[in-house]
Amino acid sequence: MNNFEGKSPEELKEILKSLRLYKDLSSKLWSRWKNIFKSILNNTSIYKIEYFEKSSKKDALAEGIVAYKKVFGETPKAEEINLVAKKSLEWWIRIYKDDSLVDLSFRKASEALK
């Protein structure tokens, strides 16, 4: 068990805040909570794009980067984005940032983001 003696009140408040976040995320986000909790503690973001498997990975990445810029105000590097091909999407693209989701069709995305 950790020793909390000698910790300042500010440090104890931060520990309590992290424990509350840990409990809240683990109860609400099922299997996703561990990665989100780590990203919050490390002050980073999780980027993921799911796209229709018959479409181009390059197109999905290009549309996703534009959407990240317009929706979230961020421009992640291509190597920071996890690209996942999904047969069930049927010409849709899903763009995730941490636990936020944007769901677009490729046609709507290309028209709306121009």
C-alpha cells in the first residue's frame, strides 16, 4: 500500500482526482477505459479512423485529417492515427478522438469538408 504521509494537500487532491477519474471511466467505458485513462494522465490523445474496407486507406486518412482539423481543431500526424478497415461500415467513415466520435459518409465528408 502506498504511504500518503508527508504528502501535501495539493498532492493528495490530485491523487483523489485521479482515483475518481479511474473509477468513473472504468464503470462507464467498459474495455476502452484503460487507454483513455492513460492518455488523460499522459496528456495525450487517442486518434482512430474506421473506414470501409474496400475504400482507400489513403483517402480515409486524408478525409480523417481534414475532419480532425475542422471538428476538433487538431492536426494529428499520420503515424499517430490508428486506421481500422471495417466491412460493416458500407462507405462510411468514423473518426474518433479519445471517446468522441464523428460519423460521416465519404460523399458527405468530401462535400462538407471542402
